Amino acid sequence: MQSTRRNTEGRPLGTCDPSSSGSPAHGGGSRFEFQSLLSSRAPAADPTSARLRVSESPVHRRGSFPLAGGGSSPAPPPQVPEEDRIDLNPSFLGIALRSLLAIDLWLSKKLGVCAGESSSWGSMRPLMKLLEISGHGIPWLLGTLYCLSRSDSWAGREVLMNLLFALLLDLLLVSLIKGLVRRRRPAHNQMDMFFTVSVDKYSFPSGHTTRAALVSRFILNHLVLAIPLRVLVVLWAFILGLSRVMLGRHNVTDVAFGFFLGYMQYSIVDYCWLSPHTAPVLFVLWNQP
């Protein structure tokens, strides 16, 4: 007779022990449940499947809680342009310059009482425009050339030659600075000036003021005048500079720097003084018929 195969505990194979059917009192059943739990959680420990499940969740699709180290990193925020950034710690020099600019604009607008016919001093505008023509470069250049052609003395020609050199130097330096700085004229200005060129749309520095300071210092140093006439020359230069602000042509700082530049230009002319000894070619050419 064929014997039935038995397991190690002496029970026939194929029979199940009723005590091992999942009773918690038996160690084998609890071990079987623990192993089944481990096997059911094993796929969740896979990082790939975890990322896939999280990526499919609506929270991840909205981008509210991106994975740290999983997938592509979010795009960085756009950079703000340099001119639109707010300097939270400005320097003392920057604060001082901004304050000076604000005061300059405010004071220039207050003093522009002849900027238009409807201004508070609008009736004085024609007189201010005549004063403007008296400081224009073209009348001074034409007048100097005419006097130079009519002069018959070496001393007179020397003075007039240097005055012409000073006027040309003034035109060159003012045009160069205006082209570099490119400061616009005040908003309340009316562009009805006498004979303007391309750089005259810029404001800094005031060419009329530089010319007035240059010419007045030149006249006071090389012409013998009575005291009343010397006072009139100084008053002309000062009122001409003030009229530039009253007409709305320039800001206060444009005129202030114009006085300084004109004063320094005469120092350059005096240092480079032209004479028959330093520039004989010019005087010889001018004396030719």
C-alpha cells in the first residue's frame, strides 16, 4: 500500500492546519500577514512609481508643491531691469544730487515769469527777447569781424583778434558740453529763439550766459572805461543770465554753470594770448590786402 507523504511535523501534505488559517494567536499566521503587508507596500517604495503618482496628482499639476530633487526645476523669476530697480540704500551723494535737481526745477519754474504771453510778467517778454539778442553769438562774431577789418592799429587788431578767438572758443566748448550732457530745456520754454542750431535744443550750459561772462571780463580787462560804464557791463551780464531763466530758456543751474564756464574761458584766452610775437602768421595774413 502506498504511503502518504508527510511534512516535517508529521501531517499529510495537502492538508491545512485549522489553527494556521489566520488566527492571531498563532505565530505562523501573524508572520504570514506581516510578509503580505511588506509585499503589498514594496511597489510604493519605488521612487519612480512614487514620482509618477505624485506627478499625476492635481496638486502637482498646479505646481503648488514641486518635488524637491525630482523632475525639472521650476523656471526662475524674470529679472527686473536695472533702471526699474529701487535702491533701498542710496548714497549720500545720490540723495544730495536728487535734492539739488528737484530744487533747481522748482526754482526755475517759479522764476519763469516771462515764459509765455499769459505768464505773470508776459508783457516784459519782448524786452527780454531784445536782451537775448544782445548776447547771441552771431551779432558778436559779425561785429568783431567788422571792427577787425576797419582797425588800422596793431594794438586794436591784437585785442580784436583775441576777442574773435575767445568767441570761437566759447562756441566750441558750449556746443561740445551740450552735446555730451544732452539736458532738455525746461518744459515751459517756447522754442522761438533767434537763429538756433541743432545743439540749441539742449539746455546745459547756457551759451548766452557763458558769452556774457566771457565778454564782460574781456572788456573790463582790455578796455579803459569809466566806472559807470564798468558797472553797466557787469549789470548787463548779470541781467542777461537772469533773463534766460525768466524766459524759460534755461534752468538755474544752467545759468550758474554758464557764469563759471565763461569766467574760466577768459583765463584760457589770457593764457593763450595771440600777439605778433606768439602768432605772427595770423597777423601777417590779416594785414595782406
